[in-house]
Amino acid sequence: MRRDPGGQSTDRASAGSSAAAGRPGRAASGPVHCWPALQEKPKLASTFNCPLCNASNSVRCQMDWETERGTVKCDKCQQFFTSNINHLSEAVDVYQDWLDMLDEANER
């Protein structure tokens, strides 16, 4: 027997098992996870529009992980750009580096 703060005595056996205490009708279950289920990463674009000849979906990106270089090349006008990449880089990052370089050149 145990005394609760209110001065009443309680018996553990009458309270039920500790897993179901306070939750009548619920069986003990495994851990409850509060984070959402893992979702697939959204697919990023792999072909882009050429900023020089305005051809749509003509720029392709090739990632060379051994040399850590990414290259974008337009199939129509044959212009290309090469940039350094790392393990976090995606094709869109190399394309954006090319656009940034073109903007910088146009500002001069």
C-alpha cells in the first residue's frame, strides 16, 4: 500500500499494470514516433534553357565527381561552362554558376 499526496491509500494491484495505467482499454504498444515519414527528395531539373541562344531544354550538365568538375553545355550553340563542384552540388548549381558568370561579364 502507498499513500498519495491527498492522504488516501492506494493499492498497486488495483491500479492495473503500469503500461496501461490511466488509459483503460489501450494495450501497451511500441514507441510512438513524432516525426513524419521520410519522403523522397524532389527531382531537380536536369536540362535547362540556354541563356546565349535561347534554345529551350538544350543545356545539359555533366558532373565529374573524380575531378570535382561540373560542365554545362548547350547542344545547339555548343557553348559550355565548367565549374568546381563538391559532394553537395547538383546540376542546377553548375547552371546557376554559369548564369552568375554571364551576369558578371555583362555588368563590366
